[in-house]
Amino acid sequence: MTKSVLLAGESWTSASTHIKGFDQFATVTYHTGATIFLDIFKDSDYSITHMPSHEAQEAFPSTLDGLLAYDAIILSDIGANTLLLHPDTWVKSQRTPNRLKLLRDYVDAGRGLMMIGGYLSFQGISGSARFRNTPVEDVMPVTCLPYDDRVEVPEGFVAKVVASHPVVEGLGTQWPHLLGYNEVQLKANATLIATVPETGHPLLVAGTHGRGRTLAWTSDMSSHWLPPEFSAWEGNARLWRNCLDWLTSSEQ
């Protein structure tokens, strides 16, 4: 049976000004970091809907029934404000549902939620992702710091697997390097699966809330923290499949 997954975020638009002597002109480019992830699940038992950040502000489901159409939801590099500030509230000053509370209800109802790291994940760059003290943080297996939580590791680090868990089944211990992550704090009832060796900070954590399951992967799913060597690693596809298999499992 095909399982339905919503991937929200993992996209951005860049504006550049090109100056050539006296003259200048501007360009705007659109980017997505989800291509490799989506390719992994082509012709699989998962149907992945990618909702880019600029679409999610309006299109992300505003009812629990709308969320329950998905077996799992992944938030990747998309800040809390995008989900909180529907255009009807931001532009028209109208009341709209709190979609962070709906995500908490979604997990309580028995579905899976995963957050993947990035500059607008967890607390994010300059603290602007803003998931600290939100209903999403309530259900996640980690808590966010109250400030900019990025840890840049330009020299690279290799994940240390510290627990046997279905999410890392078949991956071994020799992973390619990563280049950074969001620093978070482990909740007491969570399962720490992998860490950053030098700091001991959580890298991969599993948890439960209500009848649902949650995962936190504090590094990236694409550049810049996840380099081409990791994307090309055969374990990359296995890791994401394992994550979705566990998130959508009906076993208690």
C-alpha cells in the first residue's frame, strides 16, 4: 500500500545585484534542495508531495483532516512564521488556524513528524526559525536553544552511531562527513541514535508523543551541510527510507 508523505520547505529564492562599472542589473533565481530526496522515492511505496516554502505559507493544510491525509510530514528548512502567518492573517488581519497546534494534534492522532536541520530549522540562523516554545517543539524529541543554534563544521565530522535502532539499520558505522548542524537538547524520554563525536550534540533522535512518532535529524538533506559525498553514498537513500518506514510504522 502506498503511503503519503508531505515534505514542506527545502526551497529558497535568491536575489542578486550584478554591478559592471557604471551599470548594474538584478537577477532572481529559484532553488530547491529536495531533488535527490525526491528521486530516492520514485517508483517506491511512498508518494512524496513537495510543498516549497513559498507555497506552504498558503497551501499547508489548515485543518487536522487535511494533515491526516498524510502518513508522515517532514519540515525541512522552513521557519515557524511560514506556518503561523497565513496570508489571510498577514495581509488581511483575519483569524486563521494555528498550524503548529494542528501539527501537535496530528502527531497525537498517531502520525509521524520529522524535522530536518538547516538555517531555518529548529531555532535557526539568528534565532529566526522560532520553533522554541511552540507546539511543534512539544512533540519533537529535542528542545531548541533560545538563540542562533547553527554549528558550522567546515573541516567536517563523521556521525557516531550510539544506539541500535531501525532508523540506522543496515548503515554500518562508516558514514561520509557532514559540514554542520543545529545544536539542540535531548529530551529525557527520547532515543539518541547518532551524535556529533567532538561535542556529543544530538544528530539523530527518535521519540514518541501521544500515539505518534517523531524524528529529529539536525544536519541537512542537501547542501551546504550535507555534501555531495554524503548524497552519493548508498546509505543516504537507506537512511531516508528507514526514517519513513519507522515514522509510518503501525507498531507500538
